[in-house]
Amino acid sequence: MERVEPAHPDARPAIVWLGFLAMCIGMFMAILDVQVVATSLPTIPSALGIDPDQMSWIQTAYLIAEVVAIPLTGLLTRLLSMRWLFVTAISLFVAASAGCAASSSFGELVAWRVLQGFSGGTLIPSVFSAVFILFPNERQALATTIAGVLAVLAPTIGPIVGGWLTETYSWHWLFLINILPGIASAILAARFLPRQAADPSELRHLDGLSLLLMATALTTLELSLKEAPTSGWASTYVLSLLAVCFVSGGAFTARTLRRRRPIVDLGNFGDRNFLVGSVLSFVLGIGLFGSVYLMPVFLAFVRGHDALEIGITMLVTGIAQLVTAPVAVALEKRLDARLLSAAGFALFGVGVGMSAFQDPRSDYDAMFWPQIVRGVAIMFCLLPPTRLALGTLPADRIPDASGLFNLMRNLGGAIGIALIDTIIYTRSEPLGQSLWARLQAGDIEAATFVGAPLPAISGHSGSFDSETTALLDPLVQTAASVQAINEAWMVVAVLTGCALVCVPFARRPVPG
């Protein structure tokens, strides 16, 4: 694929920016869709008469299709060109959104969600590819920031959008909101994105077996991560899925590395900066997806807030992020990307760790400053690592590399959420037993944390009578869940801090 000429001042840069902003709108809608549907998922099964046990497949079908599509972005870009890949993908996303809204059965909805996920999966890496293909070096920081702000703002405002739509209208609007912005995005992209020559010969070189192996590996990995927290990591089903994942993934890697024209260029991992950037992207996925997941869990199941109230609380992160974005752009143009990456991940780890000390009464005020710290840090965890990973690669390698870079973030998020669920499921019971033991020993500190009446605990020793036990039991269960959630926050914080280890191995890139 030949590089598109960057937008110099005499080459109508406004036209290029319009095309790029159209791509950003499409990417934003695809990311927003995941969180909006996840937040309001319980309303859909009741409306369509779907078994509650099948409810999660509405989201899982989308995520599996998305994770399979992301690494294919490079191949599809060469086949269709960047312009027509985006227009095709956003058009299919709009059609699938309309199909989801019109669905009248579980099977129909899941089928449309698969198409929606596959088309949406190519939009994110396409946008980050466009940053380094469409723009000269001095404009890449601003373009990356615009894409990055929208990429992390979407899951932040998702709960409030989903909650408002569900309460004000109906679940159909979770999908219908994609249609008008999607159509506008497709029209603007078709009109303003630079034209490139497509390469139909890519179809003749398509390695069907490699494609099947990759899809099998990613699908079984997603399914195993979904089931492991509830079924157990050592369950036969999960171990079987992981075995299939490792075998098919190993075969895919071996076959791909031997081919002259692979469907995914794994050779990008041989570039030291891309490897470091991909590790940072993976860790950011754990922290970003993990924090966006843990907050609604706490606010819904501990504090009893609805989706709209959760969304209002979580807006703090988005506002802090928007305020920090111009500062991130200015610093990225002047400072070493490695230094900014290290500072960003250190600060993000601190922000995650600050949430590890909640109690059952924690709410908006207690969550305010941790969200501010994380919101300030996010852009420094996204912008400099993106330059590390993609900023030094030749233009013909960027689409493949962008797909892999974004895939790493999604896989980090999937693994992070599976880890969080495992901690919550496995640690709540022993933590609850520990709290009971402390209460029976008259521990005032434990009583204060649980919210138990202090006169009933002070000076107490031994078992409680049935009336006191009935009073304390729901309080202890809630407090144990909070402690498990706190442990999950701390694990995510430690993993985020571990990203600092790999930063010194990157070479210094050219500032933006």
C-alpha cells in the first residue's frame, strides 16, 4: 500500500481533517455502543422474552466478532483501501444497528450483533492508522489526541447515555442512536478521505486456514475468559477452551511467520518500539476496561444506583480527561514519549490504587479524586504509547500494526475483567468469614467498616443470637463484596505499575 501524501498547508488540510473527523465519529459510535448496551442489557431480555442465562450472549457475540475483526484491519485496508474500508464498515455497522433495533427474537438479535461487532471492530484501528498515514509529523499529536479522547470518553459516558435512553424511551434506542451519526460519517468519509488504489489481488493470496486458526484462537480465548470466573479456571470446559486456543494460536503463529503475504503481519512485534507500545496498550486495557467495569459494579450492587446515576458519577473521569487533553498534546510535542508514558502509567496506577480503600458507604465524594487522577493520566497512557508503537513504522506496515496494537488493548481488557470477576467471586466468601470472626471477637474497627451497630459488637465474644445474625448478615455480605472489589482495584493498580518495567527498553521516538 502506498502512503497517502500528508496534508501540507497547500494541500487543503481542512478537507483531510473533515475526513478524519468523520472516521472519529464512526469509531466513537462503535465504542459507545458496547458500553451503552452493557449498561442497559437487563432491559432487553425482558422485552424479548430471552432466558436470563442467555442474556450475556448479546454482548459476548459482539465482543467475539470485534476481536476477530481488529487484526484483519491491515488485510482489509490493502484489499479495499482505507477510505472504502471505513465507508463499508460504518455502513454495515449502521445496517446492523437497525437490524438489532428491529429484532424480535434472541437468535435474530445475536446474528445482527455479530455483524455489528465485526464491522465495528475495524473502525478503531482504521482511525489510529489514519493518524500516521494522513498527517505529517507535527499534526499527528493533535490527531491522536482527538481519536484518543473519543476512544476513552465513549465508555465513560456510556452508562449515562444508556441509562437515559432506557428510562426515557426504550431499549431499541440503544441501537437507533447509531444510525444518523453513522450515515453522516459514511457520507463525509466517502467525500473527504483521500483516494487510494484498492488491491483485489489480496483475495487471491488470502490464507483461509490462517484466518480460521486465528478466529478459532481468539473466539475460544474470549469464551474461556467469559466462563472462567463462574465455572472455575480449572473446570473441564474452560481448560478445553484454553487448550483449543493455545493449539490453534500456536499453529496460526507458526504458519503466519512462514508466509510471504500473511493475513496479519506478526513481524511487527520484531520492532522494539512496537513491542513496548503493544505491552503498554495491553496493560492500559486492563486498567481502563477494569476501572470502567468496577465502578458500575460497586455503584449498582453496593450503593444501589441506577444506570443514569452511575453515568453522572462516572462523568468526572471524562471531564478530567477533556481538560487534560490540550496539555497532553503540548507536552507530547516537546518531551520524550518514554518519559510521558512512564509518568502516565505511574499516575494512572496511583489513581486506580486510590479506589482500593472504599467502604460500603463510599459514593460520589469518595470516588471524585481517584477519577480526577485517572482522567488526568489517561491521555498520557494513550498518546505517547501510540507514537512509540506506530510513529516509527513505514506507512505500509501501519494498518497491520494498528490492528495488533488495538487488539492488545482489547485482550488486556478481556483478561482484566476476567481477573476482576475471579477475585470478586472467589474472595467474597472468605472475606465474609473473616469479618464474621472479627465481629464475634468484638472488633470495633470491623463493626465500623461493616456499618454494624457498635453497642451490639463492643465487648461481645462468641456467636450472635439469631436476631442479631439476621441483622448483620446482609451488612457482612455487602462489606465482604466491597473488600473483594477493593482487592481487585489493588491488583489492577499493581499490574498498571508493572508497565513501567518495559518503558526503558523502547528507543527514543521523534517528538510529535
